[in-house]
Amino acid sequence: MFDLLANWLVYSVFGLQQGTRLGDSVHFFVQDITKIFFMLVLIIYVMGLFRSFVSPEKVREFVRGKPKFLARILAIALGAVTPFCSCSSVPLFIGFVEAGIPLGVTFSFLIASPMINEIAVAMLFGIVGWKITLLYILAGLIVAFFGGIIMEWFKPEKWVEDYVWKIQMGQVEAIKADDSFTARHRYAMSEVKEIVGRIWKWVILGVGAGAFFHGYFPQSWAQSLSDTNNFLAVPMAVIIGVPLYSNAVGVIPLAEAMLLKGVALGTTLAFMMSIAAISLPELMILRKVIKWQALALFTAIVTVSIILVGWFFNLII
């Protein structure tokens, strides 16, 4: 239905020519912007209902006291399925430390939570299908698991800011709340308004970049990135992606345009993961609780892991 709407608006109403660079770019923009905002509202509403049942405190208490291997698996799984972005993941870091959960396990959660964003995953499924989406999730789980283990080898406790160890969060006081469906519906709608209001400009920028890429991106450069034998293609994509400030949702249209241009899957996934897992806002927030040494190590480990994942997918696909 989004393709039909774009066809009608672009070629009938706007009168642009199909097959031209401008026509293809505007068609891509109209189709993706309507599809993404439709999916955003629907998915955020559903996740808002879910969030009304699951709090960060419940996540912390669920992981507390488990054996390290099991705790790591649980932390990664919770990071993948719980609706926490970096803004809530980093405060949860403090709660994990206070609860006595190993830092390696906590870093696994910090990697998995923003990378395997439930909204991005659902939208990726709607755009490129279940196979690529499953590969994206699998890559995120692998990076989170081994990234946390490597962080643990360096004993990062010495690089946690002193005030974090002194925080005594205590037990969360039980709050008597209206648990009716009407109240949960109001909360879910407020989540839609708050999240869409916060990220809409990044969605438009991401779709706009994807539309420009789709219509005007040099085919020769796309061919160089599509060559799975090009050893430097994946590091180039990660280096470009690391400093970019974009929501994980906003980068999906750009990734879609890269795939449509023939850019190799591993290179595209590496680009997506670098923006989602080591974005500038998350690093700035994370710096509030860990020192520069740990931040640099965390960034390096995740960057190298993403490059290895990109190479692996380019090798097998």
C-alpha cells in the first residue's frame, strides 16, 4: 500500500518521471517515510504496553545473583527484548553495579540493548525480510557476548567512576498504580508521542539520506563496497558509521538504499551496527559512569567485533 501511495503521489500528483534519478529518489522518500512512521506508531504503542509491565528495576532484580555464564545470557537476552535505549541503559549500569553483577555481564547488556533495538528490528523485518533481520540479530548477540567477555579480561572495575561505587540505590519503593488497560493505553500513547517527537527529525534525515543515496549514489563506489573481496570495504563502512549521530531507526532507510545499490550485506550490517552500538550520544552518556580508558576500550572492542562480523557475512553470503 505504501508503494501504491508513492506511485500515485510522485508520478501522478507531482508528475515526476519514473526511472529518473529525481523520480526514483522522491519515490523512495515518500514510500519509506509513510511506511516508517506507520510502523513507528504501531510498534512503539505495542512496546509501550510492554514497558508498562516491565521496569528497569525488574530487569536488575532478575539478573542479580545468577551464575556468571547464565547472567551474561540473561543480560544479553534482556538487552535484546527490553525497550531500553542508551538513555535508560546507562542508568541501569549503575543499578547492575550496585546489585553486584559482574562488569563484563553489564557491558554485554550495554552492547545488546541499543544494538538490537526492538523498533529497528521490527522495521528491518518489514523492509528487507526475515533472513537479513535474523542475521542482524545474530550478529548483535555475538558481539554482545564476546564483547562483554573481552571487557572483563581487562578488569574494568578500576575504570569505573568512584561515585558509582558509592551509590546506594536501595530497594525500589512499591508504587501503587492504576493497572487498568485504560491507564496502560494512556501510557503507551504518551510513549508514542514522546518517542516519535524525539526522533522524527532523525527519521526524516535518515530517509532523506537514503533517498539521495538511492537516486544519486555513484554506482562505481557502490560496486567497490559490494565487492566481498574488498578487504577495506567493511572497515570503511564502520569508520563512516561510528561518528554519525543517528537513531537506529533512522539509519534503516539508508541501509535499505545501500542494499538496493548492491552494497554487500556484511558491509551494510557493519555500517548499521556501528551507528546503533557506538553512537556519539551513548558514548557521551557512558562517559559519565566510566573513565576514558574504559570508554576507549569499549569502543575499540565493539568496533573490531563489528568489522569481524561484517567480514564473516561477506565471506559466507
